[in-house]
Amino acid sequence: MRFGPNEKFWVVTDPTPESILVDILFAASLTDLLIQFKGGLTLDQNPTIFTDRTEAETEALRRLDSREN
């Protein structure tokens, strides 16, 4: 699949103990993702890109369920 700078995909990151679903699952374009990294997103948060929203939600919920509190 090919993405231009403004086409949206889904991003999932690792949760913190206080995170809820909207904290770790968001739609973003390449431009948006660049802004996220400039704003503090790091590779240590294991950002993962998905083209399918359902797959992204499943992964985000799995991460929330398995997080260490």
C-alpha cells in the first residue's frame, strides 16, 4: 500500500498505567506522525502503523489488557 503525506492510517502505541483507548489509538497522516514525534512520541513507545482500523483497535485493546500496572 502506498501513502501520500496527507492520507490517514492508524497508529497504536504502548499504554501507560493511566491510558485509555483514545490515548494509544489514533488516525494520522505522515505529516501528523512527524508532528507526534516532534511533540515527544518515541520509538520506546512502540508505535505501530495499521491500514485497517479494526486490526488497530484489536491491537490497542490487547496492549491495554496486558499492560503492567
